[in-house]
Amino acid sequence: MLNPSTERTVSGSPKRPQLVPYITQWSGERAPKSELVIRRGRLAFADERPYDRDSNGVLWSRVPSQPGKGKPEFGKVHALRQRNAMERLLCQVCGKAADRNQDGILWLLGEAPDSSGDSGVLTAHPPLCLPCAHASVSACPHLRREYIALRVSRLERAGVRGALFQPSGSQPVAVDVGGVAFDDPLIRWVRAGQLLVYLTDFRVIDL
């Protein structure tokens, strides 16, 4: 199973105007109750629709997209908007195009990348635009303590993070939450909530 780094989602400071990232889930965005079943040897919704799965055949959580409804829940990530930001390389804070120059796309990490391996950096956090990167470093207590800015010239979709199920008789039963690679057989039993990417070619920059 994949284990992305434990970077925190950008959140607002009590002494500053509230900064609500694009990928943050709101209290009014409640997932509908959807029955899960086993169909053709994999996890499925009982009333499954074509858009419940991505191009890799992975089942995704159903969450309505109604940003601004209710209160922001900074500890929760909205599955559809996070996936959209990753796939389209949008800023995780404002939802517009992430900053890109000749050296690559701008990313922020909450800690320095591990230099002991050559497999890259696994993350569930989308990139940022330059103004939102500066705002994030100022607003987020975690990033104020430590952050690393990267220019990423190459990345690849690695897998998903979500709820892992297993068959129990004729019904699926939740057993874990974590990351699963696209080439892992367990991917058939995941209800995904976040898209994971490997940052495979990058350099550290001065933000």
C-alpha cells in the first residue's frame, strides 16, 4: 500500500482573513448514502453510474460539489475537487492554473523530500499558483514552521487514497484506509477519495 507524506491541508489563521482552499470540503457537502456491493469481482455501487469510475476503472466516493455551503471543514478534502486539481494541475487553493515556468510546476511540501531513494515524492496535495503559495506559507501554521518549494518537471499518477474493503460473504466490509497503487490488485476494493501522484523530477527553489 502507498503511504503519502503527512503534509497538512492549508488552513486559515484566526488573526487573518480566512483562507479556504479549493480542495477543502464544506459541511454542506454531505455524501449521499450509497449501498456498496460486490459485482464482477470488485467493489461497486448498487446503483452505479458510468461517472462513478475514472479512466482506470477505480471507484470514487460520491460527494456533491457545493463549495461555500455551510462551513469549511479544513481537516477534510473534497474528493472531486482534489482529483480535478491533480488531473488538470490546478492550484489547490484558488482552483486556477498552477504556476508553471521553464523549470516546471510549483509545489509546496511540508518537509524536505527524502534524498535516500530515487522513486520520487508521493503526495496527495495538488500544486499551487505563486500568489497562493505565498499566502499559504503565511496563513498555515504547519508551513510557517517548515516548508520546501519545488519546481516539478515530471510527475506521474501513482494511485489513490481511500477506504479499502474486502469481501465478507456476499457483502463488502471496510477494513482500512490508505493509499493503493494503480497496479496493485487491491485497487479493485478501494473507494477512492484522493488521487496520488509521484513527483519524479524536481528541484528545490527559493519561493
